[in-house]
Amino acid sequence: MTLTNKGSARLFKKSSLTVALSSAILASISFQGVAAEDDEITKIERVQVTGSRIRSAEAMSSAPIQVVDSTAIDASGSLNIQDLLLDNPAFGSPAISRTNSNFSTASAGVATVDLRNLGSNRTLVLVNGRRYVSGVPGSSAVDLNTIPSQFIERVEIMTGGASSVYGSDAVAGVVNFVLKDDFEGVEFDGQYGESSEGDDESRQFNFTSGLSSSDGKGHAMFHLGYSDQGAVFSRDRDRSAVDQFSGIFFEDDPVANPGSVFDAVSPFLSSFPPQGRFSAGDETFTFNDANNLQNSFSTNGGDGVAANGFNRSGVRTIAIPTERYLFASNGSYELSDKHSFFYEGTYAATTTVSELEPFPFASDDIYANGQVPIEFNVNGELLRNAFVPDDIYNAATDTDGDGARDIFFAKRLSDIGNRGARAERDTFRLALGFQGEIADGWFYDTYYVYGKTKEQQVSGGLVNVQSFRQGLEAVIDSQDLDGDGITDEAICIDATARGFNCAPVDIYGFNSLSQGAIDFVSAPSSLSTSVEQEIIGGNISGDLFDLPAGTVGIAAGFEYREEFSRSEFDALQQAGLNAGNAIPATEGSFDVTEYYVEANIPVLDTVTMNAAVRLSDYSTVGSTESWNVGVDWEVMDSLRLRATRARSTRAPNIDELFSPPSQTFPSGLNDPCLGVTNSGGGAAGDACRTDGGVTTNIASNGEFTLNQSDLQGISGFNRGNQDLKEEVGDSVTVGLVFTPENLISGLDITLDYFDIEITDAIVSTPRQFILDQCYGGGDTSFCDFVTRRSAPSGNNSAGSLEFIDSGVSNSGGLGTEGVDLTLTYSADIGPGAFRTRLAYTYLIDGYSIPLPGADKDEFAGEIGASEHKANWNFGYKLNDFDFNWSLTYIGAADFDDQFLSGFGIAPGGVGIGSVTYHDVQASYHISDSTELYAGASNLFDKEPPRILSGVSGSSTGTETDAGTYDPIGQSFYIGFRSKF
């Protein structure tokens, strides 16, 4: 849209559009020149930047905005836009990505973003300035797999609160994907890549076309895309090929040797082996590699004894294979000179496959006392199990006083197969609307948006616990139980179970289960999820009246939004009867009606203020209010100062409100009772000794000790909270924009300070915090969330942690503070054009407060939140040749303070060094229409820092933090682009 502007000469003189635009696109990796303006032009285009609904001739903002354009996307070689965005230091480690979600019971392989390490739910993702449907049930987190990278014109990143303009979830900022809409012609591109290890194979093919109607009033674009990223397995990387555990848990004096956190106890195999482990009386049995029974068991081996344990890393996955089919289209049609219709449509079909080790099954998964009977009273006769070997039978005793011998067993269900899930997700989004000019200088748009994400997931490797028990209770049919005559064949005792084709279960030795038994006990799990979003909204903006310094611009609008989410596992999974996590169904919905007004006020010829306020009415938490005030001051032609003060609100999402208790298996926990003796240990020691199981353990061992199964076998339940209220974020940004055209042409510098403080932050209480409070922290009420084993149970020791539950609440707070620096420079050097861009973030502070009144838990400078992060890009274009080099720097980081404190180590007492990744791409135009390119990611094959299993921050199966560091290694790709 254009309009006649009487003040155009003044606007162009006021630093020119080149300077104004540069302040909004400083994050762009490639730079394009802007043509000189003609002072006689009286028609100028009004544009809208992220963070404002007001159309303005000057593309500037009082809040920091960074832009990644389509050229930068092409130069990255990224199949998923998440990979490129994570190079930007404003983003923290994502909650879910292809390399850190293999163990997720749902949403594995989803790609999310997290601004400022404040959580994906506090980063609002938009497409063309409008909300996008979530890809994670119960949350607002968008799956970037569903947004086609090759259809993106640019990505605008605004950090700091923006709820007053866009509504809830914009506490940390906004990521706005602006799609292409003016493409003409046809474009093909294809790419193939793989890692230097020969895995992580990737391929993509894209087709984009644009056409206009014969009368020039209509225009439409279409995009079809396909991409496929292969798997990377733990066994194919030396650092993660064998199960291991951090040595700090076994160090006599961690304070004297904090470096033991890096000492791998390897192998640290699982004590649940495929051949089985059996405790009968005072003896332990297993089977050797030749499948012969032996009356000893050694998990990890040693002193000449072979290891009998199982290497879980042999089947774990580092990177989840992900396949995507994408369709996107948008278009518009001019209904008249002033009004037009527009639409946006997106459909994405994504398939991910996770794979992990077979299920670790044990007696206590079946019987409450953990003891499996191997004798049964059948019609007054005591019969023995049909398969139990003589040596185990003879060693067994009656431990529960029921007159029958019993044993304990632990067996990895390799006969059933590896666990894992195949998830098929479909995301559909349609936006329809009208836009236009209703009067001179007044613009409007109205829209309707519908989005839906569905997921169908099937998981394997699980069993029906009841069926397994029925199969275990099998004897030789010496009484003609089935009426077919007395035989020497095994038969299930339960007549009802036989009616359902019960097959006797043999647990003794490798590959012991018959196919009939496998068919009878197998219980694949299914998950069905649905997320729906429906939005109706409208905006109007224009020039309200003139002041001496210029025209007051205003925007106002409304939005009505409904959100619904349902996540439902099969009945066995919900009840925890398939040997997996007990995860009940979650369903909920809410609606919200919102109104906002925004104003842009020229206070002086060089000073502009903007302000906005939004009133929202939620069906869940009631009324909320958000606002912001900003100022932009042109000190001189080359220097602008800007500042914003904002209040943002976030209403609790559906999961946070309505999630019932759902089972999880947390890691990275340190038991405060470890090493406690009959006396001493301060308040923690006193609290530990009040537990009967702990004192039993101390009496047996002289001090409280934990075995391998205890360390690996902690469970717990997470739950929502319908009494939650909204959280409130207050943010401040202050910065400058320096464009010294007269001194150094092509140089642009921004420096911005940010401070975001969230009160009543909605978080789950950290489990380590719960433990620390219960044992010596001064609040024994937290002990209600902790369950210890009162006596030895199978593999597990008396007093060991069985469950630690956690719930969602409005915590004491969450915050972050830091400084962003961006520098861009472009110039003709030699025969070609040089360009460079630096983005650097210094994290001054970052903290969370688990509960109101609790001490701050500082996370700034810890793994995943390094104090120093940067991305530096260089490019040089010479005729038809173009070269790009990108360096991503992640500064040194410390291990989690709470984790270290459990070992008596002071905060910052041990950490990891910095890491720099190098990515390169070279391209060559073999004709005006065709370009060939090749590139490398992690060019020098930089290994990720060593963060071992058991340590807070370690991603299972990777031996590092796979959300922050590259767990795959060096990879290469080649591709082509053709435009006609």
C-alpha cells in the first residue's frame, strides 16, 4: 500500500530509509544495498515491523529486532530452520530437538525454540504476524518442522516482552516467520548430505512457483517440499558407544577431587540383562554367553570375571530420523483499488522414529512384594514352575510365608524387541482475511485462522503386565488342566487366561520366550493427540492527528482465540500396566478475548515515543493486562538511542492446568543421604536418619550406600495445577544503533541491554530442590513428595529413592539480564564484495526461584546458559562465486550449582571449556538460472564437551548436552538451485 505523504522530504532527510531499515535488519547474515532515494518522490511504502501493528514509513523499532533473510537460510544448508536459529546467541538450548528427545514419551523429534533460556512456552512464534498452532500437546510450543524453510522470506526476532501487541506467551520475545508472497516463476532445489561417519544422511527436494492472474489482480504462490534426515546411533560415536557413569558418585572426597565428574566409570552396564538375573535364597544366578546357567552375576565384570550386564548404549539413538512432506501456499486478490482478499495455507506431514533399549523388566513390575512364585498350589498339589532350572529351584526359599518357594528376577526384554515409537504428525493451518485502506492513511485487516496438529504414535517393546504374570504362572500339565489329557507340556494355570490363548512364559536364558509367549504378552502402546486453535481478529491503524513534530500514528484491534488440546494413551499405558510410564489422558481448553490499542507519538523532531496496552479476559485465569512504553531518539544522523519498558503476561497452558499425575524417570539427581552414617552429617544427616529404610541401610553397610540399580531406578509423577494464575514479566531494553556512513560506509552497530524479570513464574518444582529441602533444607513438608524403599526390594537397597513427585506452581520468579552486540559490515574489497556480521551476547545474570521466599538458583554461566555466546559470519562474492564462513562460539560453562552442592562443591567449582564450531559453504552460478553449492557443518569435527550420564545436563545416550552442543560431528552436503 502507498499513500501521498506531505512530509516525505522531512522523512527522507531524517536519516534516510537506508539507516532506518538497517536498524531492523542487523541480524541478517547477508546484506543487500539499498538504492539512493529521490527527494522528489512523494509516494512511499508503509511497512509494519515485528513488535508493532502500526504501519509506518520508517522501518524502525524502539525494541531490538534481528532479521535472518532467505539468503542466510540458503547459505546455512539447514534442512530445518531450528538449526540456523540456534546459532543466534539470543536463543537458549531448545526443550525439544532431534538430538535430545529420543527418550520422550511424546513429541520426540519436534523442533522448538527458546529465547533467553526462559522456556519455549515464553517464546511466541508467529507466521506473518499471526499465531501458529502448537506442535506439542498442551503447550504453545510450535514445531518448526512444519514451517518450510525454503518458503521463508525472512525471520524477525524481537527479544523482550511483546504481550501488549501479540498477547500471551511473548514474555521472552517473538519469532515471526514472514513467508514469501511475491515470487514469480518456478524454482527447484535439491540437497544431499551425510556425516563423516557415514550416518545422518539427509536429502531434501523443493518446488516453488508463483503466478499472477491475467488481469493482474490476483497472485498466488505454491510450495512443495520433502526432506528426510537419517538416524545417528550412540554406538557409532566413541564417546557414547558403551554405558558409563560419572565417577563423582563414587569419589570418596569430591571436594578434593571435583574433576572426578569427568572420570567415566565404564562400562557401567545395566543389571537387567537379556539372559536374566535370578536371586534365589542367598544365591544369584545368570546365564553365560553359551546360555549355560552359572551361580554368579557381575554387572560390569572385573578381576577376570566376564561382565554379565547389558550395554544400553548399543541400541540408543542420538539423532532421531525425521521425514517431512510440506505444502504451503499463499495468495491475494484485489477486490478493488482499496481492498483485497488474502489467504495462507500450510500442511505438514512429519514422521519421526525413536529407538532405545529393550524394556528392563523385573519381579516388582508384576508382584507387589517383588517375589515371583516358582511353586503353585494346584488342586491341593504343590507344582513347580515348568521352566525353572533345578539349581535355581533348589536354592529358592519361601520368603513371603505363603508355603511356596519364590525368587526375584530381572530381565531385559530383548525377546520382545527394542522400545521406540513411530510418530506421524499432521499439521494443518489456514488463514483467511481481508485487508485494505478505508480512508486516506487508515488501513485495516481482518482475519480468521484455524490450525490443527494431530499425532498418531505407536510404541513397541512393551508388555501387558497381567498377561506376563499369567504366562509366568505355568506348570507341566500333569493334572489335565485343559481337558486334553495329561502331557509333559507347559500350561498356564489360569483357565480364563487359557481362554485368551495364554502361552507359558520362559524367562530363563537368552531368547527364552517362545513366539507364542511373545504374541501373548506383547502390548504395543498407542498415543493419539490433537491440538486445535481458532482465531478471529482485526486491526485498524492510521494517522490520528498532527503534532508539531509529526503525525500521531495509532493502531487498535481485537482478537478472540480458542485453544483445545487432548493427549490420550491406550488404556494399559494410562494405568501403567504395560510396564511403561503410567500416563493418564490430558484434555483441556480455554478461550480468551483481547483488545489492544497502540500509539506512535512524535514528541520532538528527533524523538518518537510508542506505547501500547492490551486487556485480556481468559476463561481460566480471568482478566490480565499487558503494556509497553518505548522511545526512539535520533541523536544524530548516525546514532539512535532506544529504550523499551514492557509488562507481559502469560496465562497457564493446558498441560500446566489440567495434566493429571504422569510418571517420569528423572536423572541427574544426587541423594543427600548418600554417605550418611549413624551420627553426624548435620541437619541433612538428622533428617535422613528419621527414615527407617535409611537406618536399615546404614546398619547393613556402616553408611548409607546406593548400588547401580538405585542410581538408575528413580521414578516420580508430574502433575498440573488448576489453581495456577498468570505469570507477569517485566522487561527493560536500552540500546543504541550506530551507522557511521560518513566515517565507515557499510558499518552498522547495535548495542542493547536487556533485563527480564518474571514474577509468579509457572514452573515445576525441581526435584533436587525437593530433596534438598526435605533433608536439611528446613522445610520438611517437601518430604511428602519423596518415597523411599522401607526394605530391600529386588535390585534395590533399603532406603533408596523410589519416587520423587513434582507439581506445577506459581514459583518465586525467573529472570535474565545481559547485553547484545551486533555488528555488520559490507564493502567492495578487491574485485569482489565482502560482508561480515557478528552477534554476541553477554549473559550477566540468570536465575530461577523454585518457590516464593526461596533462594535464587543462579543458572547464568551454567551448561546451556554460557555467559558468552557469539556467531560470526564472513562472506565474499566474486562474480559467479560466493563463499560463506560461520563461526559459532559457546563460552565456558559450569555444572549446575545444585548438582555440585550435593557433593559439597562450591558453585563454579567445576565446569567445561568453550567450544567453537565452523560451518562453510561455497556456491557457483553456472548460469543465470542455476546455482551449485556445497558445504560442511562442524568443519573441524569438534567433539562436544564431556557431560557424563548421571550429571545434570547430560542428554541420555549422548554423554553431552545434545540440545546445546553438536553430538553428530562433521558433516558435508551438496545441492543445486534452479530458477526460471
